[in-house]
Amino acid sequence: MPLDFTAIDFETANSSNASACAVGLARVRDGRVVASEGWLIRPPAGHDRFFEINTGIHGITEADVADAPTWAEQYPRLLAFLGDDVLVAHNAGFDMRVLRTACEVTDLTPPAARSLCSVQVSRKTYELPSYRLPAVAAAVGHLDFAHHDATADALACALIVIDAAARAGATDVVELAMLLGLRIPQMVVSAPAEPSAPAGADVAA
């Protein structure tokens, strides 16, 4: 099987996992990045307050997303890019929670996506003092990218996994995970729950 996957990165407006305000994507086919894309998102109502600490990290403000598509409006576009790929992310647990929770609070069914964490891949592949995305990207020769720009982060993540697969002699992400002793969990999908009271605005930073 070829080395095919999609790298994904979310930025959030606040500490709510539902507060996605940007997404970046990089599609890999046969071990090469063939497409990358990203866009701003207006977070779901009740999860749309922008915390200063988050804006300080990624630079996105409430004004920036005022005319952006809502999570529900952009969701078909996101699903079209993801397809049936294994999703790779640097700290995949966070990005999968954002994907699942943003769907749940907007009464959408999240995809039954499989995921692989490039932090875990990196720890099994490289000996580094830090496994933050810029440090690992530098180890594979990808320098000076715009960290916390969602599209740039997704591309860096993709290049890390491509390099790790080459070092491991893996032909696909499932084999890479197996060789490194890692799991590729699948998101548990349930029917959309009844709407609940908004909770994001009063979540502590």
C-alpha cells in the first residue's frame, strides 16, 4: 500500500475543544505532499469567545473570523478534503477532540476517522531534547515555517511522518505504526446528542 494520509491541524479560540477557529490540511499521496489547504472558521455559538492567550499564540482574532464560514457551513468542505484517509496530527488527541467536539455541539456526526500522532512517531524515531513541532520539523530539514499557522503546521506534520516512514522502511502509515509499536485509534462516533447549554465562554484559560 502507498504512503497515503492527510495531516490536520486546528487552532482554537479558547480552552473549549469546540472552539475551532482555523484548520490546516496537507494531503500525502505515495509519500509526497500533493495538496495543502487551510481556512478560518467562525467557532460555534457559545464557544466563540477569543481568549487573549489563544490569540497570542496564533494571532487570530474575533474580527478575523467575523465573515468566515461557521463550523457547520465549512464541514462539508472539510470532509471532502479528508476523505477516508488516516489523519495525522502533532498531538493528535487534541485535534481529534476538536473535530469530535465541534461536531457534537453543532449536532453533526463526526467522521469515524483513524488517527496517528506524529509526536508519538517522533519520540520513537528521533533523539531530540524537545518534540515540539518546530524542533522535530527542523530535524527533518524543514526550517523557519510559520508555527501556529494551521496550514504550515499541517505541512510540517506531514513532512515529519514522511521522513519517519522512510527511516523505518514503512510503505504506509499502518505499517509505520506497527513498526514503531503505536496504535491507530478510530474515533468513536455516536448520534448527535440533544443540544446542551453553551459552556465555552466561561471555561478557564
